[in-house]
Amino acid sequence: MNIRTLLLVASLATATVITPVLRAATEVIDQVAAIVDDDIIMASELRDRVAGMTENLQARGVKLPPEDTLIRETLDRLILESIQLQLGRRVGVRISDAQLNAAIERIASQNRMTMDQFRMALEQQGQSYAGMREQVRREMIIQGVQGGNVNRRVQISEQEVDNFLANEEGQKLTQPEYHIIHALLAVSPDASDAEIASAQTYVNNMVKRIHAGEPYNQAISSSAGQYTFTGGDLGWRKLDDLPSLFSDVAPGLAVGETADPIHSDNGFHLIYMAEKRGAEDMVAQTEVRHILIKPSEIMTDEQAGALVVELRVRAESGEDFAELAREYSEDIGSAQEGGELGWTSPGQMVPEFEKVMNNTAIDQISEPIRTQYGWHILQVQGRRKSDMTNEASRAKAMDYLHNRKYQEELDAWLQQIRDEAFVDIK
């Protein structure tokens, strides 16, 4: 595949494309194509972009529009890019070299190339790696400007989420998904009762072996002769997409479990639940409280750590943890509540805090912890498994509705900034 096509596919969610290096056969005197607020678009830039668009469309087998249409649409795109880049400069949007390097590495990875291979492919197409980096940086700035301006225009109400989850589209989206491995021991429709009974005995014995601990794949692959299984990986399927034969069985299977044999006109089926997602979402939660001491201009990091050690000794000696938190903790959100953080879910706390919290027994007080916020001690008050299925479904619905509204709001915002900009096309 042409490298420009690969770069277009890997674009960072903007309408721009990688600008090719101009390879004109004759020298052309440059001129201004358009003035856009405080910026200008040169005719050479427009020619380069039109050439790149033409090559990309041809590489993808897309019929080219009339030349004047292609030029007009390309110039409109360059004008919108210029407006957004100027907005980015005014609000201080910056892309660090580390962010840019990571983005380019993702593009190379998406094209199944190493960075060296990616550079070589660009050179073979006559493109500049430095020029490509600058174009990606521009795209990332535009993406940041769009996100900052459009996300705040997208508002999703709880009622909208309720309505979406109640309709067919929402129910389809939030259905559980199952990753099932299927094996069929085929039995001829003309088989005798004895042959069917023999096959059933064989399958039942195999299931007993699996339930006893033999790996499913190992048991299936060990079959031979007249008792050879066919079938394989069904991949991820929503409940409605499963064969009707399996839809009643799959929801009740735990991950790693093999169902009892299912008899059909084709023979005996074994299904193994490899993975599932979106079903009952039980999350391990921890109830915890803490005391936070922050280093400051009047308290060094060592002094803050020493104070936390002292408070831990006092709490372990019998002083009330909650009262110590109210008096000393500098976490404004929890201090007046005795340091209470409530029930926390995995990923909610910073890694250092969560690691110690997970390794602290109920009612015990942890060793001092240093995080980006300062020095902590914590006390675990309880642990539980909480069903977060409804919350997960609502979060999925919220993301879906946000993405759908985002594109609508993006189009409206782009039209708005285009209308408000000063544009003089030469």
C-alpha cells in the first residue's frame, strides 16, 4: 500500500493529510492564495496539498472529483486548519517532543512497521521525515483545540441516557458479549440408537475429564478416529448473535467453564467460555480513610514524613484516627469527615496509595506512603464486592451518546469559526 495512504488511515482524527514534498518539474513563482486572520496560505502549499489529495484518492481507487472542486475543497480545509492553529497558538496549546514521538510510533505500529522501516518507507516515497513530524504536530494541536472547544458544547442528561438504554439500540449496545470456543462431535442423522449412546458416553466422559482439571483444548485435541471434534473459536458475540442452541447456556457459564454436552440433530456440542464482558460486573471495593500531610514552604518533605510517622504511632496507641484527621489532615475534601474517602474502586486512587491500601488488613494502619500529593497514612475499614453492572452500562451509553453528539457539535463549531474568521481568497 502507498505510504501516503497508510498515513491517511493513521490520521489523528482530523481532516488533514500528510503533506507531500513538492516535486514539481518546473519552478513556479509563489504567491498568496488566501489571507486568514493573521495567517496566509501560499499557492505552493495549496498545490502541494492538492497533489497529495490526488495521489491518495488514486491510490485508494476513488474517482477524482472535477479539478476546480478538488482545489476549492482543499483550500477550504487549509483555511479551517489555519483558523484552528491560530486558536491553538492564542490559548497556548503545545505538543511536547515526547507526545509527538509517541504519536509517530503509534502511526508506525498501526502500519506494522518499526520506526526505521517507517522512515525508510517515507524516503522511498520522496517524503521528508521532518516534514511529516511537523504535519503530525499540527494535527495534534488541531485535535486539542477541537476537543477543548467542542467537548464543553456536548451535554448529555441522565434522562437521555435512560431513554437510550430503554430503546432497542441502547439494549443492543450494552448487551453482554461472550467469547466462546465450540466443538462438535458430529453424529450422522442415520446413526442407530447404539451409536448415539456410544457418542454420548464418550462426550460425557470427556466433560468429566475437563471438569476434573484437564484443559479444554487438550481434551478436545486428544480425540481421534470416529470421535473427532470439529468447530473452533466463535470469537466475541453478543447474546443475540449467538446460535440459538447456545444462547440459553452462555449467560450461566463462568469464564473457564465448559457446559454440559448439548445434543442437536448434528451431534453433540461442547462450549467453553473463554471470556466474557459486559455481563455482571462485580468490582472489589475498599472502604478507607487517610491523613495527608503536604510539604510546604514552612515544612520540608522530611518534616512532613516525620509528622506522619508520629501520627501513625499515636493512632496505633489508641488515639482516634478520625480526630487526628480532623486536626492534622490537609486533604480539604476529607479532613472534616475524619479522613473518610468512602468506598473506592480499582484505579480510583493513585498507584502508590492503592498498592498499600490493597496490602493493608482491615482495621490496620498502613506504613507512611509518599505520593505526588504528599505523605499519607491510611486505615482500611472494610472490603466488599459491588455490582457495578448498571454503572458500566450507563458509562458505555454516555460514551456512545457523547461521540454521536460530538461530531454534530464539531461540524457546527467549525462552521461557526469559519464564519467568524476574516478570510480573503486571492
